[in-house]
Amino acid sequence: MWFLNLELRQALYLCPSTCSEYTTGEGIPKDRDYEPQTICEHLQYLFALLQNSKRRYIDPSGFVKALGLDTGQQQDAQEFSKLFMSLLEDTLSKQKNPDVRNIVQKQFCGEYAYVTVCNQCGRESKLVSKFYELELNIQGHKQLTDCITEFLKEEKLEGDNRYFCETCQSKQNATRKIRLLSLPCTLNLQLMRFVFDRQTGHKKKLNTYIGFSELLDMEPFMEQRNGVYVYELSAVLIHRGVSAYSGHYIAHVKDPQTGEWYKFNDEDIEKMEGKKLQLGIEEDLAEPSKSQTRKPKCGKGTHCSRNAYMLVYRLQTREKSPTVEVPAFLQELVERDNCKFEEWCNEMAEMRKQSVARGKIKHEEVKELYKRLPAEAGSPYDFISLEWLQKWLDESTPPKPIDNTACLCSHGKLHPDKISIMKRISEYVADFFYRRYGGGPRLNVKALCKDCVVERCRILRLKNQLNEDYKTVTNLLKITVKGNDGFWVGKASLRSWRQLALEQLNEQDEDAEHSNGKMNGNAQNKDESNEEKREEEEELNFNEDIVCPHGDLCISENERRVVSKEAWKKLKQYFPKAPEFPSNKECCSQCKILEREGEENEALHKMMASEQKTSLQNLFHDKCRPCLGSWPQETDELYIVSQFFVEEWRKFVRRPTRCSPVSSVGNSALLCPHGGLMFTYASMTKEDSKLIALIWPSEWERIQKLFVVDHVIKITRTQAAGADPESALYDSEPKLCPECREGLLCQQQRDLREYTQATIYIHKVVDNKKTNGGAKRQKISHQNYITYQKQGIRRSTRHRKVRGEKALLVSANQTLKELKIQIMHAFSVAPFDQNLSIDGKILSDDTATLGSLGVIPESVILLKADEPIADYAAMDDVMQVCMPEEGFKGTGLLGH
């Protein structure tokens, strides 16, 4: 579009180059590619190539790279146009030539005024501003002129929005509107198709039809109507697609010299017939049929589009379009590029010529051998890969050497199941192929493997025989076996023997089919299949369910039964490697000894558990244990054990036959490496209370007799006679280790900032009150969240969610903006309507991470939703604050 603006092209050609070789008249060395240094030079070179290159299209990669644009991300072309024009104007402002320096303003810059009129005194306040494009709202409109009328519409300033009049020195009702003062030669009209949808929290595209004419008379819209303001349509920019986040850009641009319209669609450039603009299939959106809108009828010289989002009009003039010549320096570069292009074309033509020659030779070869390819009856023949033969027939390039390894069995011969992917050819043609292309191994008439055929027949025979044998075995199992003539078989094996046999036969079938480890030459497939085999081998095979760990007959007779010799003989046909146990076989002697020992241990454990429970009644029942928060008056000292020890001991006492007895207390988990205590008295009364258990002195004596105690931990209270209980002093033995305690707290704080996929709760507030079930839950303490790494301390993961809350999975490095998106999907509240707080602290920084905001696992965040905003303009402003888009941030477009 900019290229076909001849005045802009001419001005850019007049920009002096910074290339030292050109400025000194030496010319650029032929062995060095031209590399533009500035944006203007890039655009100069692009325009010169577009004008005189012999290529079908020009690749602007250098220009794109110079601007620092990411081609993998779709951006708004309107925004690009604004930013690039601003950058170009700033760059050209340093030029001495006024025709170059002022070209952007001359071509694209107009003026309008914001005019405010006081209703009381009639005072008119005017603020003049420049514009490079007019942004037109299209919602509710069908014609371009209606959009322009709304843009200039008078606005009333009343109520809270009243205007402060300098003459009246007070706020007065007023009117405000825009007046067009002057228009540029090139008028850019931007149709605002992309708007914010508050229901989804995302931008959406308005796919409504807008009508526009090829001639646009702007005189009715001007403040001064004494000039010529008739404009001709010169370009239509199209965004094809229903979404605001994806689609395809197409430009229809008119050549000012010939009056012909061109359609620019990436590298496809098409000239329209009859010098007419034809939007065509750009209006097909592939939408669901129910949402299709009928296209309005368009008169002569008018067009309707649901995808046009930027219209460019040129001031109508009788003057001839200027002829723009490419400067000599740029023309030299273009001719050099044309030479390279012609050389490439010649190379391609030569390659095609050589390819055609090779194809003719190949064609003659195929034509000669094709007739002799089939092997005649009684004549010697070879088997060859059908895939290789198809490539030889179809491809013009010579195929790779013949590879028959994928068709070999474990014996190195032709696998019978691979016959279908082989082709039998005459020995004469086979000799030619191996002599010409090499490869192997050769598979002649003697290559078919007899051993594999016999094995395949055996498997097929057993498969066919399986159903009959199943009925026979079922009838034999009904007969009672007398004496010692039978065999022990596992009941589980008998229930599933037919399925096991079928699976085993199928596995043998597959093993035979894939017996060659070089299948397709893929070593990875071989490793994977071996791993699968090892996993399958770990499963129990037939009759292994009655084999004890010592490899003998198991002692449990409930898991096995005796079958007759006839039934066992049938089963052995399918499971020749199954463990065999005659009915007179004694069960494992080692298992008998272990069974007796186990029974004795169970009785011992029951007795031990009963004694310990009776001896330590207070430890077994929480209600009878002392509490640091309300120190018992009857003693001045208490002992501490880890809560982990208490829970493990209770498990044993409740289920002595299923759980192992606890032999030691293990208090080292509560101490640091220096032997100091890791918890303060204050923390043990609050957050650390779930990690420790308090013991009465009398009970501690019994614990020392029943268990091995590695470290004694004691809390002592010291209090003067008659003094207030709150003035008591508490001392621990061993003493607190301040350094390790501080290190533990720091580590806990760090861990709280580094969680991933943790649960938090969002509680929606209505009228400053929580929804039902609004009892405030205490945030989980740091100590309960962090699992202290030493053995014996663990945290409870139980959590009770109340009504009106929703659980979300989040990570510490997630931003508040990303959390708001999650909340939007969970509660249907747009991000800019969300007011979030935690523990009375407002969460407002959308770019901050949850970890830095103090949001930890199990936190409860309060959500208060604002009322809907009626003003769409205000809504867009809020959206820009709450959900900023990156846009062209970080690119060269913002470098100025």
C-alpha cells in the first residue's frame, strides 16, 4: 500500500544513503551483499525491488528483522501502521530536503478540533489536534458515512460530567464535538472491528457488513466547505477470519498510474480484471449456518464488506501521477539481485534437464526389465521386497540397496508370514538388481523356512483345538480323583487356563512374526518389545499361583485342588513349562516353620499391644494428655515425643497383627544436627503443636522401660510462690538452637515461595459478607505446610472446604493476572471486575507473582465483584489497565 503511494516512494528515493562505497562513487564490491543500515534504507531497497525486480514476489525478511518483529505472533495491522508512520516521520525529520522531511505530514496528516460550547454564555473552547487516521466505530452502522457522522456527533456534557466554563467561572452544561479543519492527501479510515467482550473477558471481532463507495465526498463533514474534498478509494485492507486472535491479512490496492486493482495475499499477487475492485471470497468466513448474515445489495461504485478494517482514500485530482525513477545506486542493487535470480533460474533449469535425462534412462531400464520381471513356471526365482520394487518402478531417482532383513525369521530364512510383502521375480531380473543396486541377503527358492512353517502349523492346530480341549478338561474336573494318581493345580489357574492358553499362543504367534530383531532396522522397537516381555514375565504363569517363595508347593490347600492325570496331560500340552506337583507331594517345610513362627509372633504382638495400651492409657487417648497452652498445676515438668511416634504406636496397638511393633521413640527428629531443640515454647503452643506430643512424668518412666529412647526432651516450668501463673518461666532441655531455628524458618519461607500445583481457595463475597458457610478459616500455618525433612515429622493434608468457595490449582511463579483469568472461568467475573484480598491486604499488582504477594498453599482469597460497567469506553480503559497486551513492546517500532 505504501509502495503504491508514489509521492511517498519518490521522497524515500531522495533520502541519501549512508553506504560509504556509494557516497564516494566507488560502487559496492560484487563479492559483498548489500546490507541496509537504517529503516529508510530498508524501505528504499524494498521499494526498488518491488518496482524493477524480475522475481514474482519480494521477501521482506530483512525489513522485518530490522524492526525486531516476531513473525510467529499475529499483531494488529492498524497499530503497526500508526507506529511505523510515527517512526518514519521521526526518522525523516532529520533530513535537510523539505520534500523528504515533510512527506509524512503532507500525505497523511490532517487537523481536527475538539470544540466545547458553554450552554450558558455561548463561549467556545477549541483544542486543535493533528491526526493521521480516523478511528470509526462500526457498531450499529451499515454505511461508512454513518460511521463518520457518529465520529463528528455532538456530545452533551451534563450532570456530573459538566464543563468548567472560564467565562462563567463555574461548571455549566455544554456540548462537545469534533470539527474537521483540514484533510490530508491520503485519508486513512480505520474501522474498529475488534472490541472487548465482557462476557468472555477477551477481544472479539465484529463481522458486520459495512458499505463504502469508491468515491467519498468529505465536504459535508468539513467545517469550511469552500474546497475540493472528493476522495477516490485506493486501498482496502482485509482481515479474514472470525476471531480477533487469528486470521489472515489481505490487501487490495489500486495502482495510481494504470488504475488497475491488485490483490496482495502473501506471495500470491493477482491483478483484478476490468480495473475493478473485487473482494470475492474474502467475505466467506466459514461460520455456522445459523449465524450467516445475508450480504446487502451494493449499487454501482459501492462495496460491502464484513472483513474490511482499514480503508484508504486518495484526494481526487486531474493531475497525472508522477513518474518515479529508481536511483542509480538502488537500480545497480536491483540488477545485481536480478542477475542472481537469473543464475538461480538457470541452475534450476539445468537440474530439471538432468532430472529429465535420468528419468529417460530409468524409463528405458524399467521398460526393458518389466516384461522379464515375472518368474515363469519351473524357472528359478528370487523373493524381493515389494516396497523396494515399488520405489524402483515409481521414483526417477535410483533406489537404495535392496534390504531383505526385515523379512527374515530367527533362523535367517524367509519368514512365512512375510510372503505377502515380498514379490517373486525371475532370477535374471534379480541378478540385474543385485548387480546394479547391491544389498541382500538374496532369498531364492530354498529360502523359505520349514521350521517356522511347522511351528506355525502347531500353533494354529492348538488354537483350533482349544475349545474342544476346554470342554474335555471341564468334564474331567467333575470327576473325583481317588488315591495319589492326581496332580495339584491352582484354583486361580484353573479358572483362567483357557484365556492364559490363548494369550500364550498369540504371544508365540507374535514372537514368530517378529522373531527377527532387525525388524525395519529399528533397535529402539526391539528394546521396547524386550522390556514389555520382561514385564509380562513378571506376571504369574499357569500353576505358579501355588508355588511358594522357596519354589515348592504352597501350604494353603484352599488355593489348590487335585486334578486327574488325563486333565493334567491336556493342560501340559498348552503349558509344557508349568510347575508340576503330584498329589502325594508334601508342601514346603520352610513355609510350615515360618507359619508356626508367624502365629507365635501374632500372639506375642497382641499381648505386647495389650500391655502397652494398658500401661500408656493417657498416650492412647488425646483427651488425657497435657497441653502447653494451659499448663497443668500438678506438675512442673513435662516430656516431649514426636507426634509421628505416637501415631505409629497407636496403629500398632489398634492392629497388632497387621502393623509392626514400635521399638524406639526417635526424638532426634525434633533436634538439630548440634543436638539443640528446633522449636520454641511459643511455637509449641501454636503452630508446632501438631508435630509434638506432651507426656506426663509418670508416663515417661513407663515409656523409658518399654522403648529405646535416643534423646530425652523435657520442658520445665519455674514459678515463684504465690506469683501470677502468667509470669512463669519455661525452660527446655536440651536448649533451643537459635541458628538452626532461624535456618528452619528461612527454609520454610523459601519453600512457601516455590510451590507448584498447590491448592488455594477463592471465596466470593456478597455485600461485604461471605456467602453461606462464612466462618473465616485460619490460613494454614507455615509449619503445617512445610514437611520438615527429618524422619518422623509429617503434616496433615486434611482440609475442609466451606460452601461458596472454589478450589484452584496454582503455582508460586504464576502472576496475579493469570490467577484472575482462572477466577474468571470459575466465577464468570471479568478480570477488571475482580477485587481480591488476602488477610485484609488488597491484591492489585497484576504483574506480581503469587509467591511475592504472600499467597501460600491452602490460602483463602476473598473475591468481591464490581457491578457491570455500562460505558463501553470506560470498560475498554479498565481492560487496558487490568489485562495489558504486549503488542509491539520490545520491537524497533517503539525505539523512537
